[in-house]
Amino acid sequence: MKVGILGGGQLALMLVEAATKQGMGVRVWVLSPDDPVCKVTDSIFLGDPSSDSNVLEFSKGLDVIVYESEFWDLSAWNRLATKHSFKLAPALPVMLRIRDKLNQKEILWANGLPTAPFLVWNAKLSQVEFLKACSQAWSDGFVIKWGREGYDGKGVFLMPSGKNSDPTAFMNHAKERGLGLYAEQLIPFKRELSKIGCLSTTGSFISYPLTIHESQNGVCLWVKGPAVQLGSAQSLEDRASALAHQVGSHFGLLGTFAVEMFETNAGEILINEISPRVHNTGHYTQDACETSQFENHWNALCGRELGAIEIKGQFAMLNLLGPDGLTMPNQSPPPANDPLKLHWYAKQEIKPRRKLGHLNGWVKNGQDFGKLLEAMQHYQNSWESDLRLKR
């Protein structure tokens, strides 16, 4: 098999590592020769993503092409789609539909899948009228979101009850850029959860254990699991698995994808958003599972049997984020000792809140889980302190 990847960041890096392990040929379209993926492969394609000729050249001879993120410029692929059959996974119409989170909400709602109630801002309502309608619908508060271009806390504006907030600039930005904008009820939740699913071209489906993730300023910081060993009911695990399968089927997804959810105070699950690709909350699978999310992504798309995913014990993943107030050339981190596993992205520059790498940890005995978390936190603190000294 010869596969292609659109994008050269850390997800592409890990996809290349998995493909190489499986003996596959890889071609990666990067936007810069300094992209992280360039550290692990010489088979790169550098060019304007909006160029029709570049699309045709890149796709030649590839058995399947995947996306590193939803934000890749697909204008040329869309223009050429009527005359050329591209082996994109998910298919181009699927990605164009699902990468808009407003479309996600409307499809979830139309198919009876649980998600927070929402209202769409359209030309019939002024900004004042829209905000008034939201306040009347949800007196306990609401969240305003861009339909596109939102990630890691960007594209989200909280309107909590009883607090004065001015979303004018946020809403105008969406309007000027044609991003679409909607508001949804502010959900009081007990936990943020994530389920990594994988749907094969053969119809086979698996899902990794339900996990708990914790965010810092909208960016994922910790992933811990399995959730059922950390306080979540088995019924939630079963429900989340069923929902992930439904989501994959309804949206026409293929390969690995993520469904981010809320566990409400009432013990119910609501779907927050869907990522149609390998995902940050699944990085723990590199070391806690026999087959990672990246390896099963390729297995699913190439029609091979999906690999084993059983976990015995507890695991955690900690993102190493650029410290606040710190911008500097990247520095290699210290090695991590067992049971910690360091995955470093080798980005050119450290910036605040930028994902620079992650730590994985896994223990067989749940009694050792607290010590594992302490060791991971200690590594992060030492790494950050060392960076500040080198500044």
C-alpha cells in the first residue's frame, strides 16, 4: 500500500511512524520543510494546497489519502472531484460536511443523537435579537461557537448567567469570515469524556476505552482512563461505544475518529463534537494498547483486520504545552524514565499553549496510579522550570 497524508504536524508524524512500522509507503504534503513530520520521512511534497496541478501530482499512485486535520485547504480537491476519483478517507463530501461544527450539530439533532440544544444565528436576526433569544432560552447561561476554524479553545465564547460579557467582536469575526455561528445551552457537567472509535472499510468497528479528559484554557491537558476504573459507570462505557458506532455510521466516517462528550450531573451523555481523524485524546494508545489508534487507522483504511486494543491496568497522557509568557527556540527535553514514555514533536519554536509533545504512562496495578500521575506532573514541572532558566 502507498498512502498519503495532508498536513505535516505531530499527528502526521505519528501516522508516518505507524505506517512505516507496518511496511507501507508514505507521501506527506507539508506546508513547511520545518514541519515535525519532516524529521521522520524524506518523502514529502511541498506546494500550494490550492493548486489543481499540485493535487493531481500529489495524489498520483496513492491507494488512500488521509487528513491530519479538518483545516486543510480542500478547494482544489473539490473543484477536481467531478473529473477525478480521489481516494480520500473520509470521502471528500464527508469531510466538507463534518468539519463544520454547525453541520455536526444539525446532523446529530436530526438523527436523534444526544447533544446540547442550540440556536443558529442567521440573517433574520440582529445580533441583539439573537443574544436575547439565547438568554430567554437558557437563563443559566450559554456558549457561542464558530461553525469552523475553532480548536483548542479558539472559536468558543462563554456567556455565563449573571455576568456581563460582550461577544460583539467574536460574532463579527464569524460573520466577516463566513464561519457560521450558533449558540448552545451551557451544560453543567461532571466530566469531559472522549471515545476513540475505528470503523473499517470492511464494516468492522472497535472502540477504545472511554476516557476522562481535563482541559486548561480550552486545551486538552490530561487524558486518564479507563473511565470505568476512575468513577464512571459501566453503562456510560456501553452507551459511549454505541454512540461512537452510530456517529461513524451516520457521518460516513472511516478509520479512527474521536467523539468528545459531556457526562452531565444527571449521569447522561451528551455529544460535544466529533473529530474525523486520529485525535489527541487517543495518544495514550501508543503505549497502553497493543495496537495504537494510528496503526488501527491504517488497518481500517487498508481493509486489514483491526488490531487488539485490550488494556489491563490504568493509563494517563499529559500534554506538554508551551508555558504561558514564554516564546523561544525549541529545546530538547530531558529523557523520561519508566514507566513514563516521552513523545516529542520537535517543533521549531516554543509558544504559549502550543502542543510540543506528550507523556504517556501506564500501570498494571490501580494502587500505583496516583504515583504515576505525580511522576508525570513532576516531569512537566521540571521541564517547564528548566525552560524558564534557559530563556
